[in-house]
Amino acid sequence: MSALVWIALVSLVVWLWLLLGQGFFWRTDQRLPPRAALEHWPDVAVLVPARDEAEVLPSSLPSLLAQDYPGRAEIFLVDDGSSDGTGELARSLAERYGGLPLSVASPGEPEAGWTGKLWALRHGIALARAREPEYLLLTDADIAHAPDSLRELVAAARGGGFDLVSQMARLRVASGWERLIVPAFVYFFAQLYPFRWINARRPRATAAAGGCVLLRTEAAARAGIPDAVRQAVIDDVSVARAVRRSGGRVWLGLADRVDSVRPYPRLADLWRMVSRSAYAQLRHNPLVLLGTVAGLALVYLAPPVTCVVGLATGSAGAAWAGGLAWLVMTGTYLPMLRHYRQPLALAPTLPFTALLYLLMTLDSAVQHYRGRGAAWKGRTYARPEAAPEQR
């Protein structure tokens, strides 16, 4: 057999294994576990790290203020050196909408060895602990919550005995580039961290989605959060791992009514979102980068290429093996498109989206070795062993 046929067959075998052996990652049925009917609702502190978020706060903060929670809850918005009036806007929104009490604080510039977001969380957790809440809700400034979101999260954590319950917010999908890239972003994340494996009694993976994390305060203290993960660029996964290492139980699923309102209308916006942390996900390891590029090429690019080339050259084996692998890939993507209410006709374009992610990952590595590192809200973080460079 020719090399083309062998590549197509290997890709097909990989896809059959992914279909059945990777925790059914492609299914979208991991939603909040059964909730308990509570007689006593524990105190909760809602922590919102915010840096230059004036654009999205009017669409997100009112949803937190309006939480229908039977117990005591308080919001701590940590204004992390914003230059756009984020803190003042938050106070004015609280005055206008009422609801849960809101405190706005500023921690100052991060100390060496801390990423900005985790420095802000450290300050917020310190303020919250004075109130002795049983739970901390860590949520990003661009996340809008349904009125019963906090109540459902607490009930799920109590009912399942979880120390950390996280929901992956439904990201905004409006522009053409968002339709092409955003559902695939969640699809790739679920492939890397299958939710069923995370939620199993004997977990085989650990992760969380940083936009919506309910964390038991006792578990955070036991895991040393946030100090134990102070250098993490991908803070959500690091927090979940710290909780699990300390003996805690973790749950992660898709959200139905927790939404990100942050727009990514242009390819450049999405490119920055992915590339800022892609190489950090690979632990800044060149060998892992090479393996990732080769894997993406074999798994996502080889099926359509071998199918088309096989048809063009008369290689029936390459055509049918590549075509079947492409078909399996397309089928696994359909549930995520349904979850995002997108046209199913986008499913066959997944190889093109994977190519974009491959290029974003390479760009992330290039930026790292140029000394720029990961960037967030105007700050650039160098290699983990170095002190962060503030900009």
C-alpha cells in the first residue's frame, strides 16, 4: 500500500478510537448533576476579577446583582488596575439595579511571581474570608448568569458532595468567525479533558472552566488556592488540579444559562484569545509542541487531504479511508454545533478550523520565544520561571 493509504488508515483508526475510547467527549449531556433540596443555604462570596471591563459589565454585572439566592451572598469585584473606569461603573450599576451587596476593591500591581488575575483573586478571597462564607463563586467579568444560577450551583455542590463545581459558559457566537471557531474551541477542550472522565468516581482527568467555578472555601484553603497556582496562565485547570490533589471532588459540565457576553467579532480577536495561552497549555515544551502539530495534522488535516488526493489520483483506499475518517470527525462535531444552535452544515469545515488552531498554537510558541509570553489585558507574562513583566 502507498504512504497515502497508510496515512488515511491510521487517521481512520485514530478517529474510531476517539469516537469510542476518549470518554465520549463529543457528547454534550454533562449538565449540572441532581440538586439537593436544602433546608439551610450556606453563605457565598462572589468574586469577580476585572481589568478594563467597562464594555461588558453593563451586560454581566446586573445578572449577578439579581441572583435569586435564599441564603446570604455578597459580590466582591476586584478592580485590577483598570484604566477605563471599571470600578466606578460597577458601583453605579449596583446603585441602579440594587440586589446583592457589592464591594469594589483594588489590590494594586501584582507582586513578582503572580499572574494578574490570580493576584486579584487572592485579594478578593482575603476580603471574602472575613465574612466566613462556605463557598466562593469565581466568575469572570464577562459572564452573565441566569437568576437561579448561584442557587443551582450550590444545590449541585451540596447534593453531589463536590468541592468544586464548574460550568463552561456558553460563549458568544454571532459573527462569522465566532461561528467557525468558538464551538470548535469547546469541542477541542472537551476532547482534551473529557467531562465524563473528570466527573467519574475514579477520575481520569481534571479541569474546570474559569468563567464559572463554585469552590468550597475549606477546599480552597486545603489546596492552598490561590498561592499554590499563582504563576498559572491557565488558572482554571490549575485550580481544579490543586483541589483534586488535596483530596477534593471536582465536577465540570456545559452550562445552559451561563453565558459569556464578550464579543470576538474578528479573527484577530479570536486569534489573541487562543494564542495567549496555547503554548502554556503545552507546558512550553518544544517536543510536546511538535507532537501536537503532528497530531493535529494526522487527526484533522489528513482525512480531507487523503480523501481529495485519493479521488484525484484514483487511489480508492486513500479515498474511502480518508473519507470515512472525515465522516466520523464530522459526526462527532454535530452535538457541539447543536449545543451552540449553529448550522450543522458547518461540521465538515472542522479541519479548516483545526488548521487555524494549529497556526495559533505555533504563533503562541513564537511569541513565547520572542520573550513576550502569555498576555492578558495589557500585561505580558514571561516564562513561568521568570518574574512577570508588567506592561
